[in-house]
Amino acid sequence: MSQRLFRSSSPARVLLPALLVLGLCGCQTAGLEDVTGALGSKPEKSRAAEARAEARSEARSDLDGLRERYRAKQGDPEIALAYGKALRDTGQRSQAVAVLEQAVLGHSGNRALLAAYGRALADNGNFQQAFDVLTKAHSPEDPDWHILSAQGAVLDQMGRNEEAQQYYASALKIRPDEPSVLSNLGLSYVLQNNLPKAEQTLGRAYQRNPSDARVRANLALVLGLQGRQAEAEILVKADLPPDEAAAKVNALREMLSKKQQRADK
């Protein structure tokens, strides 16, 4: 791979931690609120933030029930799958890996368990192991676009962007113009500093699903990286209440400012 992809001045590389996240159930990318949190800023309170807090509270409540069911029937693959997902959803990544690893040991041929285990490993930063497990979960005779996209996202995290793009292309053959896959593919181009192609791809994702805030955030980042900050801010503010729109714009400005400061060093 060309060494130019790893230059410290590359806008893609300085934003790598902010751009990619392995939610991997179709591999959606982070919203600006997630990126803001990663940068240590504190977005304003909003109705959407309150809704997310309520959802997290409900997830914790569901987790308690699933924990009891799992303890009672640890050999049940469906319960392990649900419990592992709940652990991932509540940010308990290492626990999710442990639960799903144990389940896979008892049900090594269960593709759903393997896929969930691979995603949990990726969440936890175990990228090579995640890719190997996801490969086992995938069957060429019965291809799954979710897994192909997940494999692509893992490869991007490992710096193997051209290989990742091949996996996204395979996923798109099964699910043409799927916004979540296009979003990941667009970010893969960002990591190669191919911003025009990234914009084109993320634009397709936005056209397919303009209501997805994560797709809008990714497209806004690419516009901002090309110096088109006014367009980017209009995009992130779309259909949002004023307080949340302001928080997202501030997050975008902070990211672009940090990018520029690092690039200038």
C-alpha cells in the first residue's frame, strides 16, 4: 500500500478515530454526538439527547433480565446471542466478547453466533481476530451483505483500504445502493484521502436515506474537509431542533479545527 496513505498530515488519518466506529450490525458510522464525545466536548442538552438517555436506561433494564436468563440457561445460543447484543449496546465490550466466545465454543457451526462474536471482537479492537471469525461466519454459497460490510469495516480499521473496498463492492452486489454500505465505502475513500470519490459515494448514501443522521454527519465531514464548511453545517442542521443543531455544528467545527491544527504541525 502506498505510504502516502499514512502521512501524518493527511486529514483522513488525523480524523480516523472519529470517522470509523464498528457498530457492525451493518456497520453504521458515528453521529456527530459520538464524535463530540470522543473529542471530550460536552454537547448541549436536547430532546434527542434525553431520548437517548431514556433508551440507554431501558437497555440497562433489559440487560438485567437477559443476565438472569443467561445465568439460568448458559447453553441456549439464542439467549447468549441476545445477551451479547445487549452487552454491546450498553458499551460492555469485553463482557460481550466473553459471553459470545463461550457460546461459540458450544455451537461452533452457528453462523449467527459467529457473526455476533466477530462484531463484538471488532468493537473491542481485536481486528484481525474479528476478521477471521467473520470469515468463518460467512458462506460463499449463501452470502450475507451485513457480514461482508462488517469485514470491510474491520479491514479499514487495519489500514487495508483497497481490500475493504472489495468487500463493500461484494456487499453492494447483493444489496445495491444500501446506505450503510455506501457510508462505510465513502469513509474508506476518506481514509485514502480520496475526498471527491468519498463525497460522491456518501452523496449516494444520503440520496438513498436522507433521514439517517449518521450518513449526513459523514457527508458533512467530507464537505468540511474540502473547505466547504457552510454546506457541511447546513447538512448537519437539517431537520434538527435548534439546540441539537447548534451542538452538532459546534462538534463539526471543533473536528475541522483540530484537523487543521494537526495538519499544520
